[in-house]
Amino acid sequence: MTLPNRRRFLKASLQGLAVASLGQWSAPRAGETFTPLRDLAASKGIAFGFAVDPSRIRADVAYRDVVAKQANLLVPENALKWAEVHPDPDRYEFGPVDDLVAFARDHGQRTRGHTLCWHRAMPDWLGQVGRDRAEAVLTAHIRTVVGRYRGRMMSWDVVNEAIEPNDGLGGGLRDSFWYRMLGPRYLDIAYAAAHDADPQAVLCYNDYGLEADSPWSERKRGAVLDMLRGLRRRNVPVQAIGLQSHLRLGEAQRIGPGLTRFIHAARDMGLAVYVTELDVDDSAFDGRGDRDGAVADTYKRYLDLVLGTGAVSAVLTWGVWDPDTPHRIGATPQGAFAQRPLVFGREGALKPASWVVAHCLERALRVRTFGT
């Protein structure tokens, strides 16, 4: 990625200055170079990276260059979800992930896997599996997928989004396919299978809606912590918590001490803490002020808080650069579209959020352990 030309640089500077709430952030100075985010993060013991599309790595030179320069941790966006990697009972599709792992190796990067056990992105054939075979099918899938990348994935999202208090089940568990097949023990089964397949990988629980200080999020945070404490008491090998971090424009004002307490509670259990799917839904932008500045402000408020705990050892954004056409993202309501949700503009262009994230990483407390 090249530095912006003078016109683009001045535009970014003026946009940044227009955001009064950015506090300690200042617009880039003339001639200031943009240090790769992977380098800024690594200096604080933090991994920085993206969810990436392996096919675009192969086909798009600009995309490949931004990924290589800015990230030291990659996760395949969809290629390891069950419907993609295991589309038929006796067929796995490992090619795209193999390509990504090779790319990461060649560029001094690490990889993480997403996701092994989820209630979405399931192939049709899985719905025909009955209770008598569910444990064997789940275990075989996890052992096959994790085993193929043994020693090459830094961490795995083993179970994704298992908590939904509104479903009314014990412990706040989600009424999912795996719960209906196996009950709460599906969690223990999944983590045990992943650990058997790769004892060195960090095994993560990943969820959304944990960020805001709202009654619903506080309820969900409590259920997640209770679940994790139960797993730890049973010696289930869960070792990290992933905060998906799909943020909404302007919502960062609702992110505060409750999230800090949650992060410290996770660390007190001996868990690593990752930000796994960071983006900002700007679909509610009302046209007043500056869209890019408002997105940057949301990034700043959130990252200053979580990186100020000294506990977050990885930050990944859910995508590399802004979409070519507006679309829905993790926090986008039905019918709305996000336009400028990511840290970089299209083709890797720098924008206010790029500089804000760089400055947040510069100010972050150093994490004593890297990636764990």
C-alpha cells in the first residue's frame, strides 16, 4: 500500500479534524508515514489482522499486498465454516484454506480457524443426522479439520455463539441444532475433540453482543462468564474468549466499565481475550457531519477501552477494506447497508479510521503474553 497523494492526504486530515470527539487523536502531519498496523501491534505484544477471502488473495494483487503488509494474523472469512469445508458427508474442501495457510507462512503471519461448531452455515446433509450419530459426526468433523492444520493454526473458534438468553434454556444456552442433538454436553465434546487434534492450539469461545453496557448485553455477559466458569471447573480446554465487536455508529458511547469488568473477569479465569470480528456499521449515518470521521470515532472509543485493559492480545477486523458496494455486515439491521465500515478504504486507501487505529495501537498497554 502506498502513502496517499497530497490531495488525499489533505482530505483525510480535514476529515479527521472535523471530528471533535476524537479527543487525543490528531490528524496526520505532513510527511508522516503510515507504520504498518502489524508492526505497531507487535510492539505491544498484540496480533493484528483480518478475516480474508482466500480466492481474493490469489486473484487481487492490491488485496494481497495490503494483507501482507498490514497483518500478522489471518483468519479465513468463510472457508472453514462447515458448509464450505465439509459440504458433503464424505467430502472436505481444504484447498482455499491450504492456500491461505501457505500465504501466511510465506509472509511471516499466523492463522486462526473459524469456526468448528455453530448454529449457522451448516450443510443440508447435517440436518439429516440424528441424535444417535450426532456426537460421532461432530467429533469426526473437528478432528479432521483441526488435525489437518495441526501446528499451523494459532487458535480456533471452537464454539461460536452458544449463548442466547432469550431462548429460555438453562444457563442461557441457545436452542441450536447441537443443543437439540446432544444437550449442553456438546460444548465439552467439541473442545475435547479440538484439543485431541491439536493440543498446542489456543481454543476459543467466540460471541457477539458482549460490548455495550446495556441490560441485554450485561445479561449475556453474565451467562457467558457462567458458562466459561463451568467449562473450566470441568477441565474443558477452553483457553480464550473472542469478542466479535460488530459495532454500530455512535454506539461506542454505550461501551464502558461493564465491558472492562467482563474482560478482567475473563483474564482472572486465565483466558486470553481477542477482538475477533471488528467492524463499524455505518448504515444509520444521517448525513450530518462526516461519515468517515464518525466511523473513526467509534473505532477510537472502543479500542482505547479494550486495549487500555492490557488484556487483549489480538485484534482482527472482519474484512480487509471497505466493500466495493454497500452491504450488510455483522451489526447491520435488516434493510440497511454499511458503506465505510472497515479500517481501510477501498484498495487499501488510508482514511481517518486507519490513523485512529494506528494511534490506538501506539497507546495500547503492552500485553505480557503474545497470542495467549
